Amino acid sequence: MKKHRLSLCMIVKNEEANLDCCLKSVRTLVDEIIVVDTGSTDRSKEIALSHGATIHDFPWNNDFSSARNESLKYATGEWILVLDADEVLDINDHSSIRQLIDGKDVDAYRLVQRTYQKQSTSADWISLEEVTELARGCHGYITSHLVRLFRNNEQICFKGRVHEQVEIDLLSRNKQIVTTEIQIHHYGNILDPDSLKRKQELYLRIGYDKLKDQPFDNNTLCELGVVHLELGQAEEAEKVLRRSYEISPSNIRAAFNFAISLYRLSRMQEASEIYEKIIEMDPTYTGAYNNLSQILERQSGTFDRRKRLFAEAIRHNPKRHTLRYNYGVNLERENLIDEAEEQYMAALDIDPDFELARKRLEILHGQETVEDSVQSLNALVADLENDPDNCELHYECGKTLENLGQIDLAIERFQDSLALNPGHSGSLFQLASTAWNQGLIDECVSLYEELLTVMPEHSQAHFNLGCALVEQGNIAKALNSVKNALNIMPGNKKFLLKKNNIMKILEKQEARN
């Protein structure tokens, strides 16, 4: 009997929604499919059989490694590929995998797991450069390098009751592991929300059971905290992540997620201090810069401080195009359009296919089509369904509605953003501008004054306030506002011209008196 070259090993339970796509993605790559079923009551077994799989039943015992190792027992191939039902391989990567298993001196390979998400607070979240079929409507992903391809060796086994790994065992046996850029596309966080929730709750039960025996296991504490965050349970997350952080203050992943839990509990000062410590430990950790900047904005911190943060982050990560993009969005929100444009262009210089930056430039130049705006709106509405308390999403939704001429709906979104973050400068600016366009001068003045208590160095707000005060007839106060704008941006021709015009109005008033 000819020995198989590559065996696919899987554990499955009630995966009829995902399994067919998974198996289709590898049917021309693998030589055999082994499915260990831990208690399916749906069509999972039927689907697996239709792809030629051999099925083995295994009673679930709250131990993922145990089930995973059971699947390895039945593999006859020289190499083993491990996938979950909510994962697929790109057919274009099949030839690369075949080349890998022809290697003579390598025992295992790390593949890149792309976990697609519509929105994420993760420091490692990467915005998608372009929309692809594999992304399934998501705007980004996080990556993990995991050993999923390794030589068949009966001594090798997975370790860990939850978030099981085979790499630990391979390294303990001094096996040669090589990291590749071949991608596994993972959809577990977006497919079937009910199933995802059940899986997360299972992880919690297993994790807390493990803590009974190992109460100071830092990895388990951190994993529990992350799952609590995913479930929106900020208080529970804070408790276990604080324990994790206290055990190992230098563990950046634990510290970062601990700070996120504090942020969600509106404990901004504590969160800020943690982010500051993370930056001290690792100046390249971009998530800490981004999140600290958000806190400063919410706390009415000056833009100068946030600007310095982004500058420092870019100094340490000059080739991170998403960082340039985020900085550009912040600059644009402060109406620093020329500087925002520079950052979007820098992002495109790093990655010419970075669609988000290209789109912002099109909007700035008035080149975005109605169809583009509608697509953007649909994507934002979908994101809001998953993250309804995200003030930034409400703000971006408002701007898109404004671009489409849906002013009343745009106003509602800006107001929703302010309800979540009363100091959101972008929403205040947009509402003030809308009030001006509608001829609501008193409301416009009030909104600009409120904005300037939050962002006193917002030159355009000072200038616009001056224009509104002229309409109100408060000429002396208007002149002072425009002078404030000029103090922030000396030499601005538009500001200088307005100042001169206001001074002429004052001179005429004084002459009449």
C-alpha cells in the first residue's frame, strides 16, 4: 500500500456551516482527510464523508489537545497538516506547501493564521489593503505564526487543554522549525456569532478549571482576560488581567489587554499609565501609541501631545503604513488637511495598494463617487452592529452620510458619537459646520466654543468661530478669535484677509460712534 504524502487532521463538532468550504480549499492538496468528531448533531459527518474523509468518534473531555492528538493517531502521511473547520487555504499556496514538504532537514513549518475581523482593539490588527473574496467583508485581520505543518512522528503531540500547540513539544525535542508566509485564512470571529459565543464560553470554563490547579499560570490568566474582552465583559476581564499583569508586569500582551479593560471601564488615567509603561518597554508597540492618543483626545488633551506620540511611533516604525494612515485621520479630524494628505501619501509610498489611504485622498480631493460612499456606509453600518459603542464608527458614518447629502441622518450619528465621547472634537466640528450651513448661527457659535474648550489649538475652529461671531454682530470678539487662529498658524493668508476685513468693520463702527 502506497504511503500518503500529506494527511489533513481535524477535530470537528457541529461545523456544517464551515466544513465544506474548508475541505474544498484543500481537496487537491492533501492525500487523506482524517476527521475526529467530538459529538456533532448536524450534517458535519455527512459533509466530511462527501469529501472522502475517514471519521473517528471521540467523546469530548474538555481537552482540545487530547482530541487533537487522537486525530494524529490515524494519520498515514509523511506530513501532517492541521486545520480547523472555520479555516481555508488559498489554492494559490498549494504549490508552495508541496515545495515545503520536499525539504530534507526541516521538521515543521509555521504558517501565518490570518484571523479576519470587522473591528478590533488588538495592537496587531492590520487594515486590509484591498477587498478580496477571502476577506469575506472584513476590514482587517490579526496574525499569528502557528505550527500547522509537521512531519508525522508518533512521539509528537499537542499540549494545552485550550489554545493547544504542537510547537512546545517540537521545541522540547530540538526539532527544526521554519517560519513561512503561507497563510491560513481564519473566520471563526465572524461566522455564526452564536457558535463563536459558545466556543468562547467553553474556553472560559476550561480556563477557570485549569486555574484551580495552576492559579498563577500567567498565560491562562491572559487568555481568560482576552476572551472576557471579546464577550464584552470588561469587569471580569479587568480582574484576571490585573492578576496576569501583577504576576508579570513585563508581559506586554497582558499589559496591553489590561489597559484595554481599564479603558472600557472608563478608568482612563490608569489605562494611560499602562500604555506609557508599554511604550517604555517596547517603543515599537504601535497599539499603545494609538490607544493612548484616543485617551488623550477623550480627556481633552492637546493635539500637540498626540502629534508627538504619532511622531515617536513613526520614528520607531517608519514602514508601518497603517500607522501613517491613523495619523492622517487624526490630522484630518483637526482640519490639518495638508498634513493629513502628506501622511496618506506616505502610506501609499510604503504600500501603493493601500486602498484606505487612497480613498481618503479621493475624499479630500472630492473624487469619491456616490457608489464608493454607499459602499463605505454599508461597511460602517455592519461594523456598528458588532461594535455599537464605538464613537469613531458613529463619527465616520456621519461623515459618509454627509458626503451623500443625508444631513439629518449625519447629525444623528455625530450626536451619537458625542453621547459616547462628549469631547470628540471631530463630531463637534462637523455639527458646528452643519449649523453654520443651515444658518443656525447661535448654535454654531456655541458648538465652536465647546470645541475650543476641548481643543484650544484648533486654528480652523477659532477662525470659523470668528466668522460666525461676525454674523452675530459681535465684531470685537470675532477679531479676537481670528487673531487666536493666526497665533496658531501665523502667515495663513485666509486668516490674515479675514482679520483685515474685520478690522475695517470695526473702524467703520468706531467712526459712526
